[in-house]
Amino acid sequence: ELKKAMELDNEFEDRFDAEVWLKDMSNRLSKRAPHIPEKERFEVLRLVHREAKRFQLDPQLVLA
């Protein structure tokens, strides 16, 4: 699922940064919303990251 999310995402400046951020945030999100499947978590995280960057906001702040 992570590989698919990274293939679809081009909002990250670096592929390694994308992998690290998506994995870390997915783990954090799974603790707060364990009912959300991994595939959907990655999709939500990609969208949050993209929209936060679009409005020049910190994606982690938006997730908080």
C-alpha cells in the first residue's frame, strides 16, 4: 500500500521523505483511528499533505 501511495504522490520533494512521512503518520493515525484500513490511511495522508502544502501549512499541524 505504501508503494502505491508513493507512486501516486508527487507533492513530496524527495521520495525518501515521502516514505518516511507516510509511514510515520500512518502509524500515528492507526492508533487514533484503528478502524481505518491502511490503504485509506495512505490516501487520507496524501490528500492532507497535498492540501496543506497548497495552502502553505504544515501537514502535521493539519493532522493535529
